[in-house]
Amino acid sequence: MSCRILAGLTLILMFVRCQAKPEFAPTPTLPPSLGPTATLFPWISERGGQTFLKSRLGKCLFRSPLPVIYPATSGKLRELAEVNGVWVGTSVAANPLLRKNEYSTAVARDFNLIVPEVGLKFEIVHPEPDRYDFCQMDTILAFAEANGMRVRGHPLVWEQQLPPWVRELSLSQEQWKALLQDHVSRLVTRYRGEIEEWDVVNELFKEEGTLKETIWYENVGPEYIELALRWAHDADPNARLFINEFATENLNSKSNALYALAQDLLARGVPLHGIGFQMHLTESNPPNPAQVADNFRRFGELGLEVQITELDVRILKPVTPENLAHQAEIYQALMEVCLSAPNCDTFVMWGVSDRNSWINYVHEEWGSPLILDEAYAPKPAYWALVETLQP
Ligand code: G3I
């Protein structure tokens, strides 16, 4: 290649890099939906000091293919889940999936569904008014595709992990609506056909069953729930849309309120397809399996799917073999409830192994919440699930 051609190419590359902008560039003081959205070079993005080339649709294209682990390495749990037509899932972080390591191997070996643990949180995916960043979610999707896994979208609307710019906004109600609509629509539209189910609204009730006064409730109004479901449906009419809540597995004030809300939304033709039961549980106070079954049944009678979406069972330290055996019984009982409910086929745990759980930094006196231990080895709870899925 002649020097002249090389110099020309270098100049073009320098120009492209200088022009490279985040994906959307609306006027910073306005919510993104109120500003222009096109950029000159949407196919280049910078992340962690690396330049990612993006496809025409703006997806991240990685320099090397993501590791393909399954089916060459497959564990009993995933094998049996597939035999039974059950989805056994885990929440994941994006970065460790980029390479083959203990973490990515355990993810693909033992689970057939993944959920971004933080990759779609507002602060990550929409860090500035004029910038969306989909690289974490794209990594997770690419890994799922390479290893034959389903993906849940989580969450579209939540009050936590919001970036400071959202908390600092001073807008009219119409502008708040426009901001939330933009956020919901962009996420769902981008992954149309790839993410088939979404936690549209996450954690909306107080313990006694009234709606939380979240930033969205205060600024958009209580109708933010219905609006978010409608916007998500407009963006992907084939996606299944969920409300995801914690401490609603038993029959109690909160699950009664959730049931009443679901009934009301359905009666008014709002697109709602299922309820996610998070189930962040303690080994010392597990739910009542008969009540969980009744609860699942009543939502089923409304025509709704139910999913266990964030299961973990934390144990008060020091953890003993007896605690672990009891924890295994709790996991097993919940899998049995799900298997016997005609409207439940999805059983997701919140974290890959005890090494990765959020419990480690939020509830420090508690530990050992998951089915793989700190070395990614199966615990009694893992074998209890295997036993339950055995034909
Ligand atoms: O990665 C950054 C790190 O670079 C930085 O140094 C550090 C400083 O605080 O923060 C790290 O990010 C943290 C992230 O977890 C890492 O995984 C965030 O601060 C922290 O807020 C974030 O917490 C997550 C939390 O949701 C809030 O989004 C937890 O991992 C995640 O397990 C938790 O998940 C929620 C579900 O979405 C909804 N249900 C309850 C569940 C547990 O709280």
C-alpha cells in the first residue's frame, strides 16, 4: 500500500474518531425525547478505553467472539431443566462473560436463562441525558446467543440506581412522561425480537400494600405503571410484560394489593402478561409453600404467567451443614411449587455463586445464599433442584 493511501486512511480514521459521539445527542437540558436523536457516526462507541465498532443497528461488535461453553460443558441442572422444559436462570454481570473463566463457565454450564443484574439499570444504560450505553446488555445478549440461552429484560422502571441527572431534573409532568416514555421505548425497541420478556415496573408497593411514592409516582402520577406497560407494548407488541415485586410470595397485604392492581389493569385492557416474584428469602423464615402455590394459582386464574425472578436464600452466619440442608429444602419446595403450577416455568436465582451475590455487601451478617459455593461448586441446594427435576 502506498504511503499516500496509508496517510489518507489515517486521516479518515482520525476524522471518524473525532466525530465519534455517543449514540444519541439531544439538547442536554431537555429530556432526550424532546431533543434531536440522530448522530453522524453512530457506529463507533468508546468503552473502558476500547473502541467498539457498532453495526448499523448500533449493536456492539466485539473484537473477538464471546466464549462458547455450552453444550461441550454442561451441568446436570441445565440438562434436566431442558428435559423438563423449565428455564433455570441467573442474574449476571457483563464483563466476566467476555472471556472463558470460572464465572462464564458456570453461567453457561448450569443455567439456560440470564438476566442483567445491573446492565439495564437506568444509571448504566442511560448515564447522561444525551447518552444511552448498551454495551453491557449487548455483551450479555451476545453471550446468551453463543450459548443458547434465553434473556429476561430487567428493569424498565425502577426508583433505584438512577443517575444523578434524573434526580436533579425539574420538569413539568408532561416532560417527565416524555422522559420515561423515551427511556422505556428505546430499550424495548432496541431489543425487539431478542428480549421477549421485560420487568416493566419493579418494586412498586410498600409493605402494607399502598403504592410507593417513587420519583415516577410523584412526577408522572400513579398512572406511570399503566403508561409504562402501554409504551413497552407499543415498542414490541410480542414482548411479555411483567410487574416484578418482592415479599409477595405469601398471601399478605402486599400480594393482595398486587393482585388487585393486576385485576384492575387487565380489566382495563392494559397489556400485562405476568408477575415476577423476586423471593429474596432468609433460611430462618422461609415462605409457606402452600400459600405460594395458592398465590400462583390466583394470578393464573387472571390469565397471568408467574415467574420466580430473583431467588436467593441467605443464611445467618456462621453457616452450618444443617443450615445448608434446610436451605436445600427451601429451594426444592419452591421448584416443586413452580413445576406443579401450570403458569410457572421460570426459576431464576439472583447471582451465579455465593462469591457474586449482592448479599455479600448489603447483608454482611448473612451469607451462602445461592446454589453454587464461592468456588462455583454445587451445594446441597443445587443437588436438591437436580433431584426435583429428575424424570
Ligand atoms: O460496579 C460499581 C463499581 O465500579 C463501583 O466502585 C461501586 C461503588 O459503589 O459500585 C459498583 O456498582 C454497584 C453494582 O451493584 C455492582 O454490581 C452499584 O453501586 C450498586 O448500586 C449495584 O447494586 C445492585 C442493586 O440492584 C442496585 O441496582 C445489585 O448489584 C443488584 O443485585 C440489585 O438487584 C436488585 C434487583 O435489581 C431488584 N430487586 C432487588 C435486588 C437486590 O437489591
